Amino acid sequence: MEREQIVFVGTSDLSGHFRGKSFPAADLSARLRRGVGLAPTNIFLSAFGNIQMTTFGTSGEVFLIPDASTRVFVPFDGSATEYFYLGDIVTLDGAPWDFCPRQVLRRALHRLEQDTGLRLLATFEQEFTYSGVAAHPPQPYELDGYRRQGLFGEALLAAMRQAGVIPDSFLCEYAPRQFEVTTAPAIGLRAADDAVITRELAQAVAFRFGHRVSLAPIPEPNGTGNGTHIHWSFRDRSDQPVLYDAQRQWQLSQLGNQFIAGIAHHMPALCALTAPSLASYYRLRPNRWAPTRADVAPLDRGAALRICPVTGDDPLQRARQFNIEYRVADATASPYLTLAILVQAGLDGVRHQRQIEPTAAPALPDSLGAALECLEASEAAVEWLGADLLAAYLQFKRAEIQGLDNLSETEICRRYAEVY
């Protein structure tokens, strides 16, 4: 049987899904220039695949153009090659489209460099459940728990490395069938690209083994959540770290303090983009090793913003290790929108010279609806996202809430687990 290779180009959209279009590999050189046509309404495909609302209707045209630097080409024995690109959505005249998630992040990163001269260095820890492990009592962090997943982990790390994503760790997590994969930190946009590629390759490898990965926030209301924890720091124009200051409280530089204070100040609104599903808030409940307040603390895995440890006695190496972990995120969020909103909120803290207030940590929203109300009330969010995208996003997520109305929490968890 003859076969012709196909290439996919996509982006992580408003629902956090990787969506786009495919074309014959023979047309790649042309598609790298002009891309593939999309209806603007495609950005409003819901978490569950249907169009629940759209501000564009049936009109308009935009183009999704592959970014050549994101090429993923991973052959699998006896199966089609994973061959895809991440792309940017542009208007008919070639300008960046305001609704393009990668463009939203690019705009935030440009502002970071313009205001501070700094570049973001970040990575994502992604937790998931893998169906290819036989039912067994929980074995958190045990070698036997790792052993039971068979070849999946090795195949995933090999696929990531072949795709240009540097693996950092793979481990058996707390819950049954739960694992975590992390990648080496990357600069700017590439950090979010790596997160998207890793999610897709985890699904791809599981599929080749006849199983499935689920990155849904929580499998059932009283279960253990799958978080997406984001570690971040900065580098200056000389590639030197700037967050660490051994002489200050928590070894945190003044700029770092202000940046974190900005994120903490805006966190109730940020939740609408970083924890953007109904099931996200079943994870963010007390006694689940997940945040419930917009708090900052060193070495505390229950805090929303954890100041991570450093080791050794070399000051430069300690400074290069030093990073902050944002723990109020999961895989129903687009990595591009998540990083963009964190950067913008942090820059707000720098501009207003905010300071961390350990005793003034507000409670996080207890539902997606409450988080959307916080986002809508945020005057800063209009500037960060643009008025049109913000208004559309609020409608988009409220339609998601309405679409799940009258379902039990158990059924809601099941619905998300089917599609993430």
C-alpha cells in the first residue's frame, strides 16, 4: 500500500487543546510561507469539541502558519510518524492576529524585555494518569510503581528528545496510575512550545501502546489532582540570573519580590486563565496539596507561589538554580495564555512596586464562575489581553459552564477526563 506523508500544524487554543489542520508534506515549503486557512471561529471550539459561542460567526479568514523552529518529527515502528509544527495565526495581510495565543505570549515577553531588559526562563511540570498500568494499590514514588508502567516512560523521553525537547525527569506520582514528566527550562516562547509538544507526545506514545494519557485536572471529585506546575526565573542580557539575592528575605531580589507580589495580587483573576475548567476547582480544595490562597512561601508545596530550594556553596550556581513555582495551573489551560498572564501580572507588580504581604493572602476563587468574575473586574486584564479577546474569553468560558449545568461533580470530572 502506498502512503503519502501528512504534516499537521496547530496551536494550543482558548480551551488548551492542540488544534489546527494538516496538509501533504510535499507542500511544506509553500505552507511555511502562507500557512493554512482557518475560520476565526475555530479559536472558539470548546473543550468538548462543539462551538458553544462565537463572536465571529461564519465570516472572516485567518491563516495558521507553521513555525519552522518547532518541527516535531518522531517515527514510530508500525505506525504513522508524529509530524507536526506549532504555528502562529495571522490576518490576511500577514499581521499577528490579536486572538492568537502565541501572539498573546509574544506580546507579554516583548513587554518584559522592553520594561526590564529580562528574558523569561521557564519549564512546566505536567502530571497525568496513564491507562497502561494495571489496577493496583497506590505506590507513590516507589520503584515498583515506576516499573509497572513498562516501556511508556522510556519511549516518551526518547520521543521528546527526538523532537528537540530536553527531558528533565519522569516519575511515579502520588495517585494510582499517576505520573509526572518535566522538561529542562527554556527561554521565552519555547518554554510554552515545549509544554504543548510534551503533552502531544505523551498522548502519541500512549496511543502506540494501545492506551491513553489523561491530563484532566482531577479524575473524580475526591481524587488526586493533576497539576501543571510552572517553574520560572529570569536571565538578563548577559544571561545572568537576577532573582537571587542572598542578603534579602527568602533570598529574593527586589525585582523578584515585586514581580511575585504582582502575581499574588492579581491571582484571583489569573485563575480564570490558568485553572480554566469547572474541574480545576475540585483540585483547588483544602487538604489536597494544592493551593487555596494566593500565598507565597519558601519550600512549601501547598503555597500558590513556592520559592524553590537551592543547593551548594557556589553563589553563582545557587543564583542559577533559584526559581519560583506557580502551582495554580492545570492542562485545561493553554501554556501560552498561562505564561502571558503571569508575565503581565508580574510586570504590574514591578511598575507599582508591590511587595509580598505574607499575612494578606486572599482566598482563591472556589469555582470557575467566581474566577471569571474576578477576571472581568480586573482593569489590568483589558490591557493584557485586549478588550476584544477578554470579552470573548469571558463569554467562551461562561458558555462552558452553561454547557455542563445540572451535571454532578462526578459527571463533570468524567467529561473533562474524556477530552484532556
